[in-house]
Amino acid sequence: MIRGGNGETIGRVVATEALPAGPHQFHFWTATDTTLGIGAIVRVDADSGRRVYAVVVDGRAYSDLATPLHEVVAAEGDPSGVPAPTRRTEVRLWTAAVLRHEPEEPVQPVPLAEVRLASQADVEMALRMDGYVRCEQPTGIPVGVYRAGGLTAPVSLDADFLLGPESAHLNISGVSGLATKTSAVEFMLASIFQRLPSHKGSVAAVCFNVKGPDLCFLDQPGELTEADRELYAALEIEPRPFDGVQYFAPFKPDGVNLNTLRSHAELVGSVQPLVWGLREVLNYHEVLLNRDDIDAKADAFLDFLADRVVEKEFRDDWGGTHRVRSFADLERLFRSIFDGLEQAGRSDVWRTHHIATIRKVRNRLINISTRCRGLVTDDGSVNDLPFGAFEDRAVYVLDVSGMDQLGQDLVFTRVVSMLREHLERGDLGVEHVVVFVDELNKYAPADGPDTYVRKMLLDISERGRYLGLVLFAAQQFRSQVHRRIVGNAGTMVFGRMDMDELATPGYQVLSPATKIKLATLPKGELMVRHPHFTQPVFVRFPRPAVMSGPAGVRRYPPAADVPFEEAVVRQLAALDRRVSPARIKDSMAGRREEDVRRALLATKRARPDDVVGFFTANLGRTVAREQVRREGSSATIPLRQVEDPYAT
Amino acid sequence: MGGPAPPPEQTAFLDGIQRYAVEGRFGLVPVVRGYVAAAALRREGDRLRLAEHEAEEMIVVPLERISPGQRQALADTGIPLLDCEAGERAHPVVDVQLAARAVERRREELEVAVATALLRSEPDSWLVVDGGLGGLTHLLGSAPRVLGLIKSHETQFLDGPDLEVAVTLPEGHRSSVFARRVGGRSSVYTWYLRLWSWEDRDLLHGLVRIERPATDAALAEATAVSRWLLAERAPLSAPDGRWDRLLYPIRQVETFLRAQVGGWW
């Protein structure tokens, strides 16, 4: 029986002419009752002092039976006959892929020597972790533990290769429903936040919650087993939820109820509305407009609007002055143009732009506020991520799960573009940002149209590592994601995989046994590829110490949508429990909903001490109505009594 | 006789091998390098485990034919010297045969040593030996459960109708037990057993001869022993050409010993 890496010989390298030992692969046999398995790390010691570390990638068992016919003959054709008194001699023959030679040069075939199970020190050597875990300025980020034959050894990734600048990005694949992909990313973020050394700088994470309540409870503690706690202890990570989580979600079309499953009364106060106006959208019009819409003429007019009109003092040709800050302002400008052209006669051109182009652009742009209602406002009010004031070790969750694909694309594109711009200028507030995107195959499919989102993802994957913009992406089928995006991920993580997916060309480098293991991987186990690891390594990670989406929904059931007034009251009450609902309702009485929304947004953004006072102040002045009818008098004044000669 | 029956729980299997080669000559005198080994595998459950193993390497030479200097030179190799019979006159072929005979004798001695060691530690165990019991005569009195399994039938013990009965036994049948003398004074009981049908094949196909020390028990147990030997047909020792007579465990002893020879052959 194998024990945990205590240096006992468990096998011997064998080599024949047909099955030779090479520098990168060799074969060894073990006893039949071995606990060795696929993924175990072994060490070969040659008498010369050379050491070879390798990972088991395949295993075979066979006996000295030359042909099945011999068994038939021996049993005289009756499989239920007297069993053979002697079991045939069997061999367990393993194939191992070399992880490292020590010394590295000259590269030689693996010596035909004894094979031992790796110890913890051997695991570090085999995975080249000694270079970044045992050094003056360690950069190890625990990803899980390696387990084989009773040995539990932490496995770490190199932060320089996970967050840049050497390489960056992490891509995780796995079938849905096994709580692997999201859990693994949540655990990795916790690991990064707790173990990223100070000399590597600050880091924050931006997570796009694209489905269900997956990422809605990162600040709530989750349930852990004793085994999970042992794993955390082995990895020297404290099992606790994230400290600084900021939630953002757009409104629902009613403009006041937040479009998120984190709408329980106890939690909704910590969700900030994500609201954008014209300026925020116009720069990303390509995302929102169909490719067919944007011909050269429309593109030129959009550029004109962005450069010359929006948020500038603009005079039309008919004496009007416009300062366009919102979709409503823009609509007024368009109306002036159309009216002006109509009054001027039969001219079809305004400032070199044909009226048909102007109408087309107007229709598409004005319609955006309808298509993305809840996120995009007509009135110009804005509530955005704190670009420029990102906090170290903070998680910014954007819950876009309730939005349609178009809205999700817009949020994703703009947020990531803003992150990139700020990182380029070095004024984001942190030096590294991990952007987590699930369902990457939706945003960057291997085939299909070359969308703006996909182009941007390509740009991040190719240039992000220099900026500190790191993409953590997950998808079910890696083969369905753009090759360059997948290929640029320095670290690849695989949960349980679908056999059809494993049959695709991207997995040809894996041995059949490794594929089988991947197809049957239990929850909590991953296969990791990392630049320092010559071969994929299997690790086990603990479940994240945060509340899972389904558990969160059970514990904090989402609140039902409430009427406008009530929703405002609740959101303000979430900021300060002392506020009087009656007072808020009084202050809202007679106000337009747009004004109330704007005031609510400003209050949530400012989080003032005096919530009601601030809210009321932001509602603006009211124009009081005057009572024109005197109390007790009739509304009509009777005519003076005169004699009417024609009266009868 | 009945069909195959489960073998005894405690059973071991013994075999030996020998190798020799002429390494050189002092004049006409051949210097033969020899290797002998014997091993016994014990069956535990349905698995074979090594119980005893002896191996020796030697230089075989007729010492009376070589000079003290030559003898010293051989001794300096560190390999034990084994004296062998010298022919009446030097003969390049006969002298080698004499040396080979010495190697064979040494192999038999090793087999005895292994059998003795095994039976000392496991006196109740059955021991199936590959070949006759001629080399184990001094054990015969104290080891009633030793059993020799002879695959070759060059030596003829029966004549006429008896012989015909013996060599035409149908599958799963045995002959009656008869005695034969070995090593002068001792005698063993022996009988023929047909393991596999010989029809459409050679007459000797699947025919083995069993030897046991001449005791009453051997007579009484002849059928029972034959039945469990029938059970030993599985697993088949194919692709060995002797699969019809070679028991799988005996083949495994051979395989083990050959593997131990290492660089010798």
C-alpha cells in the first residue's frame, strides 16, 4: 500500500524497444494493490543523482493471457465452471509525463530506476513552485491542494503569470450544474485577495453576474464542512466572505425597483442602481446599433453628435441654442432640426448630413432608452461604478442577469472599456482588476459575427496583462470560444467536462485516461494548466466561504416589486432606518416621477446623514398652486338683475 | 474419477533452472560458467507469492586438470569454483557435458534445499515439483505431500496392454497407481493422468505422470489429487508450447526464475 510521499519505492521504470523511456515520457510498473492513480506526481531517482519529476497520465493493467481464446479453452467454454485456482499474473503499467528534470540540462531519457511517490517538497519542485513560493519575494497564489496516496500538498499559481505582467488571465471550463466554475472563481478571488503580496500592489475585482443569483451574496458567509476548513487551513487562507463588496444593478423598466435578485429588504440597501445617460451610451453606440445600421453616413453623423453637440453649447441654424445632456435634450434638438428644415423649404440636407440619415440615427438613438429602459435614462441622471476610486481588495458586482443580451453587452463593453482607460492612465484606484465573465462563449464565440464585445475581449486578452486588466472567464465549452481569447489565458482550469467536448481538437494533448478523469471529475476538483506546470495537474479546492446563489435566495427571498412610492420609501429606509415613510411620501406628493427618481439616485449615491432632508432638497422647488375660488362662494358670478323686456 | 475439484488450501509449486556456457579454456580444458536457481511459489488465495528462492553462479572446471596458478586465477574472479568429473582423456565436447552434468546436479541440490526450507516452514503444505522425485529421495520419508509432475514420457515404465491403457486414457481419467524405484532403495507411487483430450492430437497430448512418496495415503488420495490437478488446467499456461501438460503455477515459477537470471541470458 502506498503511503504519503515518505520516499518508499512504489514502482520501477521499465523500458523496451517498443515502449522506451524518453525525456518527456516514461513507463513504470507498480504492485496491483497500489493506490496510485491518474494525476499522481512521482519522482524517479537515478544513481547518478539525476531526479525526474513526473505526473501519471495513463495506466494499464494486463495479464500474461496471450489471447482470450486461452481463457475459453481453460474454462472449456463455460464461464460458470470451476474458477481457476490461480489468478494470472497481472501488471499495472503506468505512463508518466515528465514535469521536470533536475538538473535541467542535459535533457536525457528518464533513467530506468526506482519510482517514488512525491513528497510535499517534491510537488513544489515538480511544479517549479520553488521559484515563486520559496523565494525572497514570493508570488504564490494558492489554487488548491494536490492529493495522492495520503499526501496533501498546497499548489500555488504564480501571481506574475496570473495577474500579469508575464502572462495573465484565467479561463475555466466545465459542464454546468456542478458548482465548479463559479465556485472556483470565487475561491480564487478570495485566494488572490488574501495572499497577493503587498509588493504586487493593489487589486480589485469586477464581476458580471449574468445569470440567476450566482454572485449576489458574496458578502454573506456560506456553509463549510470540516473538510473544507481543513483545505483552507492547508492553503493558509481564512474562510470568510468578501469584506468590501459593492453591488450595482439597473432598475426595472418602472425605473425604481432594482432589477436584481438581491432585493430582499435586508440587502437591497447595499445595491446601487446602475444608471447611465446619453454620454455614457453614445460612445458605445456600436454595441447598441445593429451592424447594418452603421453605414459610413450614420457613423459620421454619430461622430458629429458626440464631438460637437453632446454636453456642449450648440446653436442650430434657426436661432436655437441647445445643451444636450440627455436623450430628452437630444430629442428636442432633433425636433428643432426637422422643424427648421421644414420651415426652410424643401432642403434635405443639414450641415452636410442628409435628413434621412438624421432620421435614421434619431430613431435608433431615441429608441435606446426604450430598449435599455432601467439602465439608460432619458433625463441624464447617472450612477456609475466608482471609476477612479476603486478600493483595494474590493469586489464590484454588476448584476445584469435581468437584462437582455443587448443591455448586458452595453454594460460589459462600457465597464471594461472604462477600466482599461483608467488603468492606462493609472488612475483607477487599484493596479490590478480582475474581470470575471461567465458564459464567455456568448460574448466571444468562436464563430459568428465579429462584434464589438468580442473585439474588446480580444484586446483585453492580448494587451490586458500589461495594464493589470485580467480576464477570469468561464464557459461550458471551451471549443466554442474564440481561439485567441482562450489561447491568451495563461492559466487554464477545467472542471468536469463533457465527453463530446473532450473529443474536440483542443484536448488532443490530453491522454485518454486524463480525459476520462476529466469527464468524471467530482465536485471540488479541477485540472489546472499554468505556465510553470509542464503538464496539467489535478487539485482539490474548498467550496467558497460565501453564500451560494440558491442558498442566498432561500435565506433572503427576493422582494416582490412594489408601487413607485413604496419602492422609494423602502430604498431610502434601507439607507437610514429612522426615516419616516409618511414624511417621504409627503415630500413626493405632486412630484413628477422623473424628479423623484433623480432625487433618489442622488441620495443613494451620496448616502447622506440626513437622508430625508437630502432627498427632499434634491427634489427641487415646487411651484405652489393658488386657490382661485374663495371659500364658500360660487364659482360663477351672477348677473346683475336687470329688466329684460324680452323675458317671458 | 469425477471432474475437477478445488485444490488444497496450502499448496506450493517448485521448479529450478540451470544455465551454462563455456567461457574459455585452459588448453583443452573447458572453463564453464554456470548458473542455477530454484524457487517455490506459495499460493495464497488465488495469488502466487514467492516462498523460497535460491540462486548460485559458479565456475565449473575439472580442478585436477588445471594448474594451481590457473585455479588461483579462477578463484580471483570471486565466483565460487565447482569441481567436476574429468573424463579419462581430454575431450573438448565430453568435458563440457561433464561440466553441464555438474551444473545439473547443483540445480537438483538447490531444489532440495528450497523444498526442505519450504516444508520446514510449512510442513502441512502440498508441494508440486516440476519433474520426478528422483532428486528428492532423502525427503520422501518425511514429506508425504510432495508431488512430482512429469511432462515428458521418454522413460517407459509400462509395457503391452498396460502401456496402451496408460497412453490412451480419455480426458479426465487416470491410470491405476503403480510403484517405481528411485535412487536405489526408495520407491515412489506413480500414475498417469490425462489432463486434456488427445483425440485428433498426439497420443501424449495432455498426458502427465504423477509421482508421490510411496505411502498408503498416496494410494488413497490418488483420485482426489488427480481431480485437483484437473482443476489446475486453468488458467492455461499457453502460449507455452507445453501448455497441455504444464501447470500454470509451475510456469510462473519458471517465469520468475528466468526473470531473475537477468543479464545471464
